[in-house]
Amino acid sequence: MRKVIIIGAGGSLAKYVIGAIKELGNIELTLFLRNDGRLSKNESDNCTIIEGDALNYHDVKKAIAGQEVVYVNLAGNLEPMITNIVRSMHENDVTRIIAISSIGIYEKPLKSVLIPYRKLADVIENSGLDYTILRPDWFTNANEIDYTITKKGSPEIGTAISRKSIALFISKIINQPDLHKNENVGISKPNFLPL
């Protein structure tokens, strides 16, 4: 059983990721969030639930102890949160991190709303951890699996992507931790233009 923790498990994308990870069947899943009332019974079933704040280093360090993969699904003041997570991972000898950032974080000038997501990516890339950073396009609730990946430095292509697609991609990495290791990738729905 691989031990996986989702930090920020109450978010709209995290709910899809929880479902996709549960389908793998070989995962011991821990859900870390500020308020466990945000989880449905279906989401919390067969999971360890930890209420805590990613801005509180001691909450994060305690939650990450004993984990093998850390999936970060946060918004807000991301730099201190990701700094706490990276420090906790080093202190707990946990090396694999997957994190959600955002499309557009390498555009110039950088939009102010994207600055926290750029800082998150920069901290992780300089952490010495085995990372995968995802830069998704806007999310949709479409019931479809359809995505394309772009490497860092390549133009970001495609359109808004379903949460279901992102969740499946994340579950594949959790199931095969060497997949996309030390990569920073854009993920979006392919945008095929008519000829």
C-alpha cells in the first residue's frame, strides 16, 4: 500500500482526485484540510482525515510523517504554505510531491493573481524533491477525459480542461511515481482547430 496525502483536500479539484485515487485500490489515503465538514461521506470513507492549516508548520509536519507521496491542492497565500510542506517533507524523509499551480505563470508581465502560483512552482523546483508541477488551464465539470501536456518552456496550448481529466492524470502519477518526475507541465484540453 502506497501512503498518499492530499493537502487541501476540501477543494473542488481535490474531490475528483480523491475519487480517482480510490479507484487505484492500492493506496492508503490521508486527507488534510482546514474543515472536515467540507468532505462528503463518500469522499472521507476509508481515509484518514486530519484537520489542520497548511500555514501552521507543526500541523503540516505531523500530517506528512509516514507518507510516501504528497499531493498539494491549495490556493491563497501559497509561498509560506509550500515552504512549510517542503520543509516538512525534508524533515520526514518524504521525497515525492505533486502540486497544482496555474496556466500563465511564465507569461510576462505576470498577472498579480498568478504570483502565488509562480512562487509555489519556484519553491518546489528549487526544493531538491522529486516533483511534478501541473499548470492546468481553467477547470470545467465536464464528464470527459481529454487532455494534452506541454513541457515548461513550450507555448501553452489547448482550452479549459475537466477536473476529471486532471484527476486521472494525477492518479496515474501516484500509481507510477517515476512518471513525469522532475517535470513542470501544462495540462489542458486539446484545441483542434478546423482546417
